[in-house]
Amino acid sequence: LKHAAAVPLLSNNFFPAARCYGNLQYKHGHKYLETKLNRLRVKPRPSLGANNCSYRNRSSVSGSGGSQSKSLATPPFQNLVQSLKDTKQTCTVIESSCGGLISSSLMSVPGSSAVFFGSTIAYSTKKSGPLLCGDTDLHARLLAASSADVDANDDIDIRHDLSEETINYIKSKIAWTRETALSYCDHMQTDYAIAEAGATGPTFHPKGMKSGFAVVAVAGRKEKGGDIEILAQKVVYSTHADRELNMRLYADAAAELCLGAMPVSIPSVPLEDETQKPASVTVSEIESL
């Protein structure tokens, strides 16, 4: 710099990293040098502690709006992993609008490697064929999924105050999550498969939507040796269009749905002593042990 002599001291790391955090003293008050240094100055990144993550640091928001947690291992995922470990059961995940948050939240809980087999992020249905366990038939069914695949008698909460186009879009995600949950439970041979698909925001298709939604489904077997079926499925409605908060809301809802469906399945991992294999129990009974 032309006026470098005007600066008595610079950090050794200033030029390589373009950083300068202290208040510089200028002997001659050179505005030119001051301007140049201000342009190079970079604010230090906040340190990420054990209970922090890369999400925006904001106050917690709960309820239908989601919550901005400082930890990936939110209570629903801690409870899910613990319950899977206690009952010697396993799960896999296929997610879309959550973008891997369900999977990373599972993996962030210590001990999850014993119960979590892996996952797929299928964000673009059209382009995700190679990611779907090599199942070309599944990809074709997903491409063809529509509102016509959803029975009017299905016990799923679909709001009727939405436009017809939005309702049909939600129904297509109901069909999408059913197909993927059933297929992944079979392909991965896990006790449960969690599937998620929806819309996070801030913009939406179809037009006219003001807030996000996701459909989550859990597939598994109601009895040992039985057929794989949908154990639980629901639509999660958000009250806003905040992308990150919606992703957290949907992920936690998926964990809670799987946790609620757990008592109806049979562990795939045998206990060491077959005589001590537990019968079907409720989640509350497990928590009271």
C-alpha cells in the first residue's frame, strides 16, 4: 500500500486473510488508507459451540411455526433414537423439502449408528431417479403421482380453506410419501421408513400459497413377517414462509410421527436372549422403565 508507513502495526495475518480487527491508529489521518482498510476488513465468524449449528441465530419459535433450535439433536430426535435403541429397531429416511435435516438430526444423536441405516434426499422428483435405490418402477410411480391416487376416505387432515390447486398439490405429496416410505422400508429392510415431501418457501408452487406444508409418512410392519404398510401419515401445516424454520418444523414432526408409530412394529434386530424379547409395548411404557 502506498501509505503503509502511516500504520504503526498490522497483524501478521492481515494480508493473507484480509482481516484486521483492532482499531488502527493513523499518524497522518490518511482517509485513503482508512477507506482501503475498511474495505478489506472482515468480521470474525462466531464460534460454533457443541450446542450450536449453522442455522441463523434467532429466538426460538414454537408451535405450528416451527422452532429454531441451536442443536440438530432436538428432543423429538433424541426420544426417537433412544426408543429405537431400547426396542432394537431400525429406520431409514427419504426426504425432499427437508433437504437432509431429518437424517442429520438423527445422526447428531449419539448412538444413532445402531438404528439408522442411511437416507436419500430426493429434492427433484424428475431428476432423482438414480438416487432411488435403483428402483426405476418407483421413479415412474413418483412421476405419475397425483391427487387421483388419494382416496377421499383417507383419514388425513386436508384443509378445505385452500385453493383446489393447492389441495391437489398436497394430495400429490400424500401419494409421493406413501410410495417412497413403502419402497424404502422394503429396499433397506428396516423396521421403519420415514418419508417427507412438501413446500418450505419463501415462494411456492402452486401460486397463491402463503405458508408452507409437508406430508410425512411412516411405513413398517404391524406384525412379524407381515406386509409392509403405512403405519402413520399426516400433513404438517406451517403458519409462515420461512424456509429454515419450516424445515425444522417438518423434521421434528417426522420424528414424532415415527415415535408414535413404533409400538405396532416388530424389532428386526434379534435380542441376544430370545426368551427376553419384549412384547409389543407403548412408548409411555418404554419411557417408564
